[in-house]
Amino acid sequence: MSNKSDEIQEIIDAYNKLVRNIEGRATDSADGRAYGGIVRAGKGNLVESTAKILVQLAWKRLKQNPDRLKIVGRRIKIPIKKEYIESLDDEDVKQHIKENTEDYFYPYKPDVLVTIDDEVVLEIECKSYTENAMFKRILVDATLLKTQFPEMQFILLELESQLGGDYSELKDITLGSTSTHTLLSYFDIEMHIITLVEGERKGDKPIHKPEFFKPLTRESLEKAVKVISDILQEYI
């Protein structure tokens, strides 16, 4: 098997092993209330690990120096806006904030933050599934992050989609959904939405249950690598 295929097959193998075993591990938990958390954590960690591998694979296929690209795990401090401080009517509050400005920030921890030559270029939000209320929060976070890195780009990598429209159909051309496009119209964010598993997510048909299992295919992963490669290509 070629090196080109190795990473893809490893992702598929990890998906098959993890998703098929989540049910057993969650059921065996001593605390029955932890069932949902174990399931969500298992799928969430899988998507994040997959994203990191896909980024590295995309960079390799671009035949670039691996030392130039890094996946960093730091928190980003989003500082308070000076305009907001000046707009405050209460002078005591305004003065207090001015004297302690360094303490006023929103800490944001991206799922997967990619740098090239130590410059932030891409953030990948990783979800086991996404519906539009969650997507709205993702857009807000991306907007905050873009204030610090105006030229960066964004990807939503989801195992399953609950956004509506045809995001779950894995077609070559995705038209999207009415609600998702409407949300996007209110934000200055270009969000590349990548769904890995075909078929709209159904809460009563979880894929970790054997009767509802959905395969993760090489084709969907290759499409994801292509999207990431096209983005990274701009920074070479």
C-alpha cells in the first residue's frame, strides 16, 4: 500500500474501531449519567485527531517542508475593545477597566489552529455533528478570532451534519441549507464546511449503535484533504 493511502486507511480503521466500541465503553461506565459524555467525547476526539492528520497529509502532498507547518494548542486572548471602554457611561467602571485593561479579555481555545512559518493561517472547528444553533456559535467564535488574525481561514469539520440542505450528501457541489446560508450572510466569515459521513444526523439513530452505523469512506477523506490543500496552497 502506498504512503498516500496509509494515513487515509489509518483514519478509517480508527473510526471503525472507535465508533463500533463507544457503545460498549459507555454502557460499562460505572456512572450511568456519564453515558452521553463518553459518547460525545469519543466522537469529538476522533474528529479532532482526524483533522490534524488531514492537515499534515495535505501539507505533505503539497511537498512542503514539514517544519514550516505547526498545529498549535494555545489559547488566544481576545482583548476588550477600546471603543467599548470609551462608550461606558459610568466613569468609575470606565476608569477601573482602563487601569486593569490587561485583565479584560476572552480566552478562546481553538480545536485545531494551524500556523505556517509561525503565522496563523487556519482554524478547524471539529464537531461530531453540527446543527444551526451550534453553527451560529461557531461563527461568533470565528469572528472574534479573525479580529486578531484578519487573513486566516476557517473550516468546520463535522462527522455528521444536522444543518439541513445537502451538507450530508457529500456531493461534488454542495448547495447548502437555507438556514446556514442565512446565518453566514450576517458574518464576514468564509466557512468551509466539510462533512465526513453521508446521511443527515438523526438523534434517535446514533451511529455508535450497530444498527445505525455509517461508514467513513476514503472518498470523503480525500475530498477533505483537497479542501485543506487548496487553502494551505495560498500560503506557500
